[in-house]
Amino acid sequence: MGGKHMILMRVLAAVLAVAPLAFQGCAMFKGQDPLQVTVAGVEPLESQGMELRMAVKLRVQNPNDAAIDFSGVAVEMIVQGKTFATGVSDVGGSVPRFGETVITVPVTASAFRMLSGAWGLMHGGGGSSGSGSGSGSGSGKISYELKGKLNSSGFSSTHFQTKGDFDLPAS
């Protein structure tokens, strides 16, 4: 039994010696600051049937000391708490360390989603009415959320999320 005990002690010592290195490697991936993603522009695309297609330009800023390489992007646009449009692209590239890049993603919104959203805005704002100024006369703010991910060529994807408001044009 003495021989087996010595082997177990050596294996345990080796694991304890390597464990801090393994945790340090994980900290490098989890210690990154989140990407900052904003909508830089929206341009119309040719639509088909009962859908609206747009090219959404995303400005992606990387506040980290390492570049983030990607080989695809997926986005979901949520307006007034409901999914409005989704899009994917197999575009590839890199967001430089302490740098930024603009990524264009084609997104699609169905006519049914648009009608549902318009109906909600006309009849109560699509959520908690009275939470913003200017509700009721066709002017005010519309809240949006943009969720997505950059598919990394490495171990995992880099997720991002941004929220904001935009003003409805006065008619």
C-alpha cells in the first residue's frame, strides 16, 4: 500500500502545481471587458413579399488588450420589448486591440412583426404607458435593444448587448 500512496501523492502534487496555470489561462478569457456595440447606420435593402430588409451597420469597439478575430455575426433587434428583426452574416474580420471596426449585417423584419409593433405603439406604446414623455400624440421615445454574437475562430463566441432609445419623428 505504501507504493500506491506515494504515486497518489505525486499525482496530487503535480495537479496542484499545474492548477494555478490552468486557472490563469481561464482568467485571460473571462477577464475581458465587454465589447461596445452601437448602431452606426441603417440602409434599406431590396425586400421580398411581406418583409422589410435592412443593412444594419454596427460599430464594434474593443476595449481590451487583445484583438478579437471573428468569422460570423448574428444579431437580434428588439423594439419595445419584442423581437423586431434578426440577421446573420458570415463576414469575417478582426476588431483590433483598443480599436474599432464597422460590420454590416443584413437583417429581416416580417410584416407581421411590423404590424404588431405599430399596433402596440398606437394602442398603449407596446408596454408600460406613461413611462416616457410625450406619449399619446405620436411623439416620444421608442426603446430598442440589440443582442448578438461574434463567432470566434477560437474557443467560443463573443456576445454583446446594447440598449437605447430613439425619438419618433414629429408629424
